[in-house]
Amino acid sequence: MKIQQIIEQSIKVKQELLNQSHVLESIQKSVDVIVDCYKHNGKVLFCGNGGSAADCQHLAAELSGRFYFDREPLYAEALHVNTSYLTAVSNDYSFDIVFSRMVKASGKPSDVLVGISTSGNSQNIINAMLEAKNKGMYTIAMTGSTGGKMKDIADILINVPSTDIPRIQESHIMIGHIICEEVESTLFTKK
């Protein structure tokens, strides 16, 4: 049955993640970097396109709202949510700079930028990561197996061992949830 095959494929990618010690170490390092960011009054900015944009918005909400329990909010923002800004900059300049322009405007050295791209080759995310590096920010790339061009830019690469876009995206949200859960439990005591 096709449905079972899809579920099995998703499980297979996640099982492969368990065998990728460098990816697991990158997830833990991401938690540590984000915790340090918040301890120094920083913020976490997310950027992605399409389904990855939805993941960015989802994860920003987990940090700024709550994950498992009530606690103080953490500053996290998905850079695509202001549609007036997004369409104006795309029209007046280029879609390639919509994220880097926001990083330039609001990023500071204590902040973290998380770029999510299944290919690792999205030019607007690459430009945002380069701008973040110019500002002294820490950069985390969540990609598919090759890491694309982002692998050479990011401070931390979390490359899901797959080339199948839906399976990569399913793993990205799982990894994002792990990061949010660990950040929350490290910074706060459940009441």
C-alpha cells in the first residue's frame, strides 16, 4: 500500500539520522548556541522559502510562545511574515535580498540566524547567511544531504541524509522541535 510505503520512507530517513553522529552533534551544538544567544539577550531569526518558510514560522512560534510549558517568551522571528515588506523589496530590489536586508537592519552579534533550505542553494537564504556572518551572528543551516552552497557558509550544518524534499522537510520539523524542546528545558524550570 502506497501510504505504508510513504510512512516507511519517512521512518527510514529518521532512522538514518540516528546513525549520523555528525548530524546529532550539530543538533546539540545548535541547542547550545541558541541557549547562549538567549543568555546574552539575543534573538533567533529564521528564513526559508515555501514549506521551509512555514517551518520557520512554526519554530519561531514555538520559541516566542511556548513549547511544553508556560514560561517567559523568547525573541524569535520568521523573516518572511511581513508581506508588505516582502513584496515591496522583491519588487523594488530583488527577491534575492529580502532576508539579507532584514538581517542587515536588525541583526546583532549575539543573534542567531537559522536558514532552512532542502537544497541548501536558495540564493536569498545564502545572502542572509552572508550578511549574518558580516554582522558577527552565528549561522545554522538546515538542508538536505549535500548541504548545497550553504554548507560552506554556515557555522553549523544540519544536513538530513535524504534528497527527497518531503522527507527532508519532515525531518527538519522534527529537528526543529528537538531544538525548541532542549532550549526551553535548558533555560527554564517547569513549574
